Amino acid sequence: MTGTGKTNWRRISKESVFKTRIFDLHLEKSECIRTGAVQDFYYIHCYDWVNVIAVTPENLLVMIRQFRHGSGNLEIEVPGGGIDPRDIDPIAAGARELLEETGYRGENGRIIGKVCPNPALQNNLCFTVMFDNCVKVSEAQLEDTEEIETELVSMPELEKLVTGGHIRHGLVLNAIHFFEIERRKK
């Protein structure tokens, strides 16, 4: 089973109804070919995202604590963010985000997974990029609206953060899942 294939829907119209610097809200009128039903569907059009699994030579994971306005809490996450138009690919975006948010740089960047964050409401992808041998090369280069603390986490600590419910961001948990699959390959 794959995530692509023939659909029984026909788009009648599409328009952007609200724009922000991060996303656009689109309205699409579509017809179900099977039944003839016509319905308006709203979805969010936004850039693709990247999450970064950064492992140090000591086998520690570079993680961050960042305040999130949606949850109103300081969340434990992996570095990441939007893939900018200036990024040549998700790996370059991951390297940029890792350096900006933590001051770390790594080697052997590779994509270890990708998901649709919420295909019912969004059109974008979230890539998980992994770097090995990450070392601190500079101070973080935070945006004016970012307040981020970097933390190095051991694998046993990571498991406790996940099982204890301290890591709550679904896409971060997804990135950790891809990391666990990657670790089992070795």
C-alpha cells in the first residue's frame, strides 16, 4: 500500500482565503466522483519542515527546550524548522537549523524519514534529517522571537523523556521513532 494513487475526487475550484508569513489557508471545492457530492474543504498550505536528529561523538542527542505558543509551555524538542526557499534540500535546511538553534554542526547528513504532518488539513511534509559526530562550533544564532536552550541527552534519558510524557510534540516523537529504526540498522 502506498500513499499515492488514483482518487475519486475532482477539484472544482481552489482559492487562497487567508495569508500569513508561515502559512496560507486555502478553500477547495471538490466533487466526490463516486457519489456526486460537492463539498468545501479548507486546508493549510505551508512550507515543508525539517526535524534534526543530531548525535555527538559521545552518543548524546542534541535537544532543545523552546516555548511554544500553541501549547503555552516550554517543550522538549529536537532542533528543526521550516525549509526555506533558499535551502537546496532538507539536509541543508537541517544543517542550517541545527547551527542556528544550537551552534552545533555535524557530519554525514541524511534523510532518515518523512511524514505528512496532518494530511487532512495540511499539504506539507516533515523530513527527519540525521547528523553524526555533532560538535559545538559557535553560539546559537537565534531569531528575535526565539528563546531556546540546548541540552545534551543520553539514550537512557531520551527513553525516560518519551515514556514519561515529557516530550509531547508529535513530530518530535516521530523523529525519535525514525532515529530508533536507524539505530537498529547498525
